[in-house]
Amino acid sequence: MAAMTRLQLLQHHRPFQVSKSSVIMAKFAQLPTSSYQNCCGNRFRRISSGRSFCSGSDQIQIQTVESGVLAGSSSSIVGDLLDYLNESWTQFHATAEAKRQLIAAGFHLLNENEEWDLKPGGRYFFTRNMSSLVAFAVGEKCRVGSGFHIIAAHTDSPCLKLKPKSASSKSGFLMVNVQTYGGGLWHTWFDRDLSVAGRVILKGSGGSFLHKLVKVKRPLLRVPTLAIHLDRTVNSDGFKPNLETQLLPFLGRKMEESSQDFKEKNSVKDGHHPLLLQILSKELDCNSDDIVTVELNVCDTQPSCLGGGNNEFIFSGRLDNLASSFCALRALVDSCKLPSDLSNEDAVRMIALFDNEEVGSGSVQGAGAPTMFQAMRRITASLATGYVGEGSVERAIRQSFLVSADMAHGVHPNYPDKHEEHHRPELHKGLVIKHNANQRYATSGVTAFLFKEVGKIHNLPTQEFVVRNDMGCGSTIGPILASGVGIRTVDCGIPQLSMHSVREICGKDDIDTAYKHFKAFYQSFSSVDRKLNVDI
Ligand SMILES: [Zn+2]
């Protein structure tokens, strides 16, 4: 942790008042001053990179920071990742926070609806649906037909989402109707302190509407398990909840009194509990009647933190795939911090963060849409001055390379046989290169070699993964983009445990290794790529 931040933490270790609104406003240029709770209920004001850690008291937190055990030193990005995870409860917040950081780093916001006037040496980005984002830095030596060096990841994670009509009641409880999103380990959502976050459309002035993000930080919802006394065989037969009827969170107690006020609270407005709309309006500092529509995820309120005997792990929700998204974002920003960083670069350095990977990527904000390809084509066209020759976009694509970054399965100490005997990635041992002969991953022998060569030059370890032949294999956006765009691709990821649980685990060191490998990719890939020619 940087000296300034440590000082701020020491000065502000008393509990702070929670800021009135946690809404992320349309402007992101200012540093955030939001506050949030740690897992023990202590509140900290976020100043520039204030963090919450899972310690027993304020004093312990400060001692731990002082001892230098926690990440956040100038050479580590782990502390900043914890901030990013705690800020990014939803795909919308993950994109908005990335947007804020890009603007703070001097990237120019582009509008997809307007003409682009791009320059070599320039740094740009755009968002789509506030849940996907493409950012890029143009090398000073970049010309029409130059290649793109891209790292792609995703912003979404499995979760519960509120149905359009979320209000119902059962046995004296106000229930919230939800639909499952993606392949979550749904049993992990039971007995967690849950809340809601997402976006709302509000009535604006003069008949206009406003798009705002919202996050309710206090525990609001709960999905209780059934007591063992009422479910004696659960440990022997397994926990198999019905996802339609038994995974519903409750919001509160149903009011039985007959006063008008209670009657109103029991009524349903626009398909949602008035109590929920009241809570949202308080967060948004508006009248609940101004809320026109909502799009909300159910979220775990427990903050991301370090854990393990030596604080060597990260315990958090949404590591898949915000850990990759953040490492890619920081690698891009840090690889072109100084104007001189791009002076010898002849490629475009890019990140592409997509929504809806967990449900197959088939949406306007998903990797199945031509967002990235369209950006590549527009950048190539915008750089054109005078005669450009035949096949400029195709030439650019053939010289391009994509790193598809998504979390990988580390070997589980209690289930080692779930991994193929000779391909058991371990936590803390570097990025995992994912292989699959049936193209569930887009890695080829050549793309794996080139990406590992980048790591080798910078002394960064890598590991290999293939799934057992008697098990099914997951997939990523790698094959979608490789086949859709026709771009050379390597699939890789940070090893983790508990993938798709509400609370996942990865190794702290692997975050820094991934960040360094991604940064090295931007800085070194042009020279590495020149050393091997496959087709000519
Ligand atoms: Zn993923």
C-alpha cells in the first residue's frame, strides 16, 4: 500500500458515516468518495485507494497494513483489485469503474454513434450498454494494416436477477422473485447476507429520462436453508433445492396491521415491493415515483479481502472474471502511461471486456456481437491517410493476436482426481494456458508458444491445462472471437478454486503475475511475433 494511502487509513480509522447515496453518477472523472463496510461491519471512507480487509478490528487492520503483509505496495496491484471488486457488484458497476479509471488515466471517451478522428499515440475507449467496454492505445508507428494486440475478458458473473415482477409473499414474508443467470453454484447463495445492485431508469426533467447505477450496501435479502431437523438426509443425499420455488430470497416481514400505511407497504407497485422501491429511492436520493424501471442483480454484501495464514489468497465474489478484466485494464493503462511508451509501437494495444459470457455471449453487449471487429475496422479506417491499398482490415487482422483471459480451474486439494494427472495447475504458479483438441479453447501450438515466449522473456511462469477425456470441458469467448474475427488466439487464465460460487478463491501472487504477463504482452509481443513466420 502506498505511503499516502497508509497515512490516510491511519488518520481515518474511526468509523465513517456512510455517504448518502451510492449511486455512480454519469460523471466519472472525479475520484470516488464513496464509503463501504468491511466484513465485520466497520465502515471506511474510500479516499483514493482506501480498502476494506477482513480483520477483527480497525487496529488489527492498521497493524496488518503497517506490517506490509497486505498487498498494495507500489509493485502489487492486489490492493487495487480488491477496490475494483468491492466497487463492481454488477457488470454495470464493473464497466463504470473501468470507465472512471480510463478517464483518470487520460483515455478519451468515444461515442460509437459518431465519427472517430483517431491519431497515432492516442488513447481511447467506448462502452456499450454500460456493461461492455473496448479501450485502446494507438502506437506512434501504427499505420493502416497494422495489427491489434488484444486482451479480452468478461464483466458478468453467475448471479440471481430480479424478475420483471419481483414481488410476491409467502408465509408472512415479502419474497423477491428471481431468475438464475448463468451456471452458478446456487447452494452457495443460501444463508448469505445479500442485497441488490444494478441500474434504474429515472424520470428526468422536461420529459427526459436518466440512466443511473445503484447499489444497496447493507444486507437486505436472505435465502435461508432448511434446518437439519427438517431435512435429515441432506448430508447423505445432497442439497438439491428447487431453483424456482426454494431459491427465493425474502426482503422482509409482511405487514399484518390494517392501517393505510401498512396496506400500502403490502401492495405491489409496478411489479415490485414498494419497500424495495423506497430503499432504492433513498439510495438514489429521489422520489420512488420517479423510478420508471429497474434491472437488478442479487449480490453478496461481504467485501472482497485477503485470507489464508499468510494472507496469500483472495476471497471474493466475481473473481471470474473481474480479476482478469482488472489485470487487463491495468496492464493496458500502465503499458502506455508515458507518451514515450507508444513511440516505438507499431500495433494497437486493446482490451475488450464483454457482458453475457456466462450465458453464451449471444447479445449486443456480448462477445458474439461484432463490437470488437467493428472497432478494429473503424480504427483501421480512421488511421488511413491517402492511398491505403487492398485488404487493409484483413491485413490488420492477420497481424493481430488475442489473449482470451478467463479464470482457470486450479487443482482442488480434496479433489485432485478431477484434474488430468499431468495437467494440474496450482495456485500461485502463474497463468494457465488452456488447451482443448476439440476447440473449446482457441489455443493452438503456435499461439501458446508465442504467449509463453513473452512470459519467458520476463521470467514469468506459466502452467498448462487440459480437461480429462472422461469429463466435459468449459469454454470461453476465445473460440467465439477466434472464429468470428479470424484472429490468432490463446486462451489463458488465473487459477482459482470455487469457480461460480458466490465466494471464490484465487492466489494473490497470481494476480500480479497475470498483470505483469499482460503488460509484457503489450510491450514485447511485436518483437516476439516477428521471430516466427508460419504461413510464408
Ligand atoms: Zn469466466
